[in-house]
Amino acid sequence: MTYIDMEPAKLLSLEFSSPEVADTAWHTRWDSLEDPEDLALSLLPPCVDFSTSGTTGPSQRWRRRRSKVWAEAGMLADLVRPQYPEAVVSFVPTLHLYGALTSVLLPAHLRLPTWYKSGFFGTMPDLGSARRAVVVATPWIFRLLLENLDWVRSLDQVTVLYGGAMIPDTANEFLREAGPERARIVEVLGSTEAGGIATRQWSTGEPPEWTLFPDVEFTESVTNSVSNGTESGELSLSVTSPRLAFREGEEPLESVTLDDFILPLGPRSFTFTGRSSRIVKVNGRRINLDEVENSLHSALDCEDLAFLPVTDSMIGEHIDMYVVLGSDQNLKEVGLEKAFARLGVRPRKVHTVPRINRSSLNKVRPVQ
């Protein structure tokens, strides 16, 4: 893998969505700068545009003021700073908000040398004398880290900063193989409209509890619903913060309600119970499609799989299954009956497809 040395000023002067930034492997020496903040605020446009991934509807463009973008990157930097990182390795494309923050602006805050590539293939970068690293990850990165355990074990400490789709089972496998004294996961929940909302972190045992970012609060609709006894686990995550996005010519949003169900644990914490668009009731059985896919990925012998909710004329809600087969493989060899027994319900249809249509953060798009 060849990395292009890209000067910080050049990187910041390009649009995050430009091919030169998003599609090129590069190495940037943020540690060579005296004042990254002055450089970032002088080169970024007053308003920075980002588009939604398109997993919950048509992609939409939202604006964020550069001072708020820079401030949010600082909050993310504060999440990993306690592990005293010496380098950043990022695999998150910069065209969306999370990637721009974590692949470019977080390393600028930390003043650390940074290696970036958007593809799975190729060797891990040589970090020189650095022995403590932040790895900015999407779901497939845990598999890459497992395949490069010698690289992981050559480091004294690895912090995986993760955001996007439901965290995969390979995350826990990675922690076991790397060891709790070496590896840590810092997870972020957010959206293009709201930015970072909540976080949790662990080295052993996935914790259920999420904590709101310092400048984020639940809206009154959440606190009122709790006091009124709303059904546990089916309360929409609704928040307000000074970092909310806005459309061109409009004021920033007053609040954002996400496609997520939560159970509040207190004024600033909650458990995540699923995305509303990914929870389906089939014959009265409540199914979280994210959890089902996560579970079956390790149980089925196929390249990829996904479930999508559909409307059924007889029972209302149902699900269809999409399977990507390996070369010279057929459905009988995948182990579907075992999967259906674990699922507790048979999909309405099973489709074989050449690939699953996913966003850059691995979320399944609704149209296949």
C-alpha cells in the first residue's frame, strides 16, 4: 500500500468529498504544526456541507458551521486522549460528517501523524516508533485487525474509535485476541443532523449504557414520556445541542429525533434498543433485524447477508432475506434451516444477490 504524503494545509483546502481526499491513501503530519486550529479555521469554509448516507430515505444535504465542526472533533479527540495515542490510522471515508471529523479533524486536534485509506485490502501502515494508536473504524475493520494481529500486538495500546452500524461480533473477538491490557473500543452514536450524541467504551464485555455528549441533552418529549410511563424500549431518541445542523438559508434545528429506540436510565444515559426502521413484528414476534444479521453472519456459510422489512398482504409486516453466495455455491450449502431455527421465523422470500447495497458505514440501504 502506497501512501501519498499530503500537507495539512492542502488536505484542509480540499472538499472532504473530493476524490483526492476520499479515494486516495494518504499520510499527514499533523504533529508538524504549531497551531492546527488556526489553520483549520482559516482554510475551512464558514459552512461545511455534509450529506446523509441514504439508509433511512433519500440522501439530504445539511450544513454545519466550521466552528461547531472543529469543536465536535475536539470532543471526539477528548474520548481517545486518555490512552495517550501517538498515531492515528483511519479507514472511514471523509465524504460524510463522521469520516471528516475522525479522519481529518480529530488527528489535527491531537497533533498526531495520520495514515488514511478507505479500502480493506493492503498492508497496515508502518507507524515507525509509535506504540500507541487510534484506529478509526467501520464494521469490517475488526476483521482486518484480526487478520493483522501481529501488527496489533506490535503496539502497546490500540484504541478503536467506532461509529456507524451496529457493532459486529468480530469486535468482541478482536478484544479477546488483542487482550484487555492492549485494546479498547470507544463507540460513538450520532447522525448527520445532530452530530455526535452519545458514547460508550470498553475493553471487556460490551456495556449496555450510553452517555450523552457534554453539550447534548434529552428533549422534553423524552423526559415527559418517561414520567408518563411510555412503553419500555420503544421511546425515540430525541435530543438538542448547540451543534445541530441546518439547511442553506435556514436556522439550525431546535432538536433532532433519530431512528433509534432507547430506554432512558437517567437524565444523561440510556440503553439502545434498536432502530425503529429495523424492528419488525412478524406474527406478533418482535425482531431486531440488526441483531439478527449480526448473529447469523457468524452462523451462515455465505459472503454476506441482510434482512429487509416488507409488507405482507396476509399478516402485515414480514421480512425478506438477501444472501450473497460464494463462487460455485448454492443456497442448500449455506445452512438456511439452521438460521431459520435460530431466527424463530421463516422469511417471506430468500433472494440471492451479487452484493448487499450498503452505505460507506456498512448500514443496509432499504433498496436492494
